[in-house]
Amino acid sequence: MTTVSLTDVSGYLPGDPVPAEFYTEYPGAEDKLRDNPMFRIPPLRHHVAADETNADMVERAVQPLIERHGRDEIRSVDVLLMHSQLPDIPFVGPGTEVARRLGLKPRWLLDVANAGCASFVQMIELARTILTTTDANTALICNAQSAAGQLFTQPEVRKLAQAAIPGDGCGVGYLTTSAGAPVLDVVTRHVADYGGDMTAVLEDGRKYWEPGESQLRIGFTEEAIATVMERGNRLVPEVVTELCRRIAVPTSEIDLLVTNQPNRTFLRNWREALELPKDRHPDTFDTCGNLFGAAIPITLDRAIRSGKVKEGDTLVLGGFAHAGDFAGATAIRWGTGS
């Protein structure tokens, strides 16, 4: 079988860090959910600029890959996969615009709409499938998250506990048919029973595209939060444990676990369930907030650039999405070709 490697990753964070006071000192910033562990406020996060698009962020995130591998190599990618947590316009994802900006002419171009915070894992699985079943040799996978500086800074939404948690950013991965950093296996799980449990709310009951004055927010309630916490605490250790069984590596021997970064409670519970010390589970929550789908590639990129990843390390990337309708994990053997 063709070997597929996660050859490189890079990330981009927009603007200067935004402090927690941007939310906590905002007039009327009261919410009965503010003390819930789901909404413990990170000190910092980043926001997209008013005119910054998903394609802008991808273009900036890809620049380190161009510098390390050459513009011609990146321009020749066969597969482009794109996930945007908040599309800039209806109907059309940013994938085609990204291809135009970067000068790509991919044979495969897909805008991925599901898998949310774990979409980097899903796109690794999709890229690996395409690269092993066709004559394609390279893939670029991109996660752009721009909801924090747009959706969650609306004047009424900004008062809510949910608003201070997200941050914006973009992470990208470059996959090749080489032996440099092989993808050992991927486990993904679509849980259809939980589909539709994540909801968006408009107080006047209108559809989001209909004219009106109420501001779109996520439909969090104490009951819904308890359900999401239970599912998230269970699903991520389950898929990581199944993955480790398949590659014959005990969870306690994972060299580095990189997950999505929803809140401190999930991060602690996941590493405890998998018997991992904190120094083997990189954490960007306090400096970036919840980066949704961009969290895994950005956190991995930081770990690599800070020297936490060594040749031969077994890396596990994992997470879950939305209210638990998707969970996935993948194992990478980091190597000299990375």
C-alpha cells in the first residue's frame, strides 16, 4: 500500500491577542452560564480583521510551507481540501478562491462541511484515501476559523459566556506519498444519533437568512452543555484507544497527543483517561482560545517549532465535533523527512 505522510504543517493567527477583558468588561456582560466549566475564559485569543477572509488566512498560513518546500512544489499539489468554520459567503466554500490565490490546479478540490473541530483528522483520512487509490501524490489540507471575530463579537452575543471562548486562526497540512512522517492509521466515527443536536438560535425565531434584528448565537442550555460534556469526555478517549489498539501502542506510550482545544476541562479529562502527563498533551487554549477545526494543526505546528516533537515519535491527533456527531483520531510516526 502506498505510504502517505503528513510531511509538514503550519499555522497563522490574525492580529494582536485580544484579552478576556474585551468580554468581561463589556456593558451588560452577565450570563447564568458564565461559571460553567465549558465557559471558563481563556486569557487571550485572536480575532480576524474586519476585512480578513478565510482565503486570506489560508494564504498566510501556507507561506511557511512555500518557504520550506518551494513555491513550485506547493503549486503542484494534486488535492486541495478545505474546511471553514464560518464561510464568508453563502453557497460557495473558499476552496476555489484558495486555489486561485496560491496558483494551484488541483485534480481534486473539496470544501468539507462537516467534522467541525475534528475536520483536520477527517481531511487526513480523505487525503490518504485519494492518494492511495489514484495517481495523486500530494495534498494540501486547510482549516480556517473566523467565527470569533465576527459571530461572537456581535453586541448582544458578546455579553454571553459563550462569546469569550473562541479564537480565530488557520492551520494547514501538507501530505505526500513519501515515508517521511507516515500516517499509521485513522479512526473516524460518525454518530448520526447526535446529528442536529448543535443548534443556532435567533430570538425572534426567524431563519438566519431572513431579515431581522436578533443576533445569531449558539443554542447552549445547561442540559445541552451537560450532554456535550458527557459525549466529549467519552468519545475522544474511545477513538484514541481504538486507534492505539490498531497500531499496537498503549495510550500511555503516545509521545504527543494533539487534540482540539474546547476548554480546560476536556483537555484534563482526556489526558487523564488516556494516562498521559500534561507535557505530552500540548495546550494552546490559554493563548488562542477554542480554535475549533484549526486547533489541531496550529497546536501541532507550535509543538514542532518548539522542539517537543522528536524523530520517531508517535503522534496522535484527535478530537470531536459539534455536539458529538463526529469523532476521529489519527497516528503519525514523525521522521527525518518532516
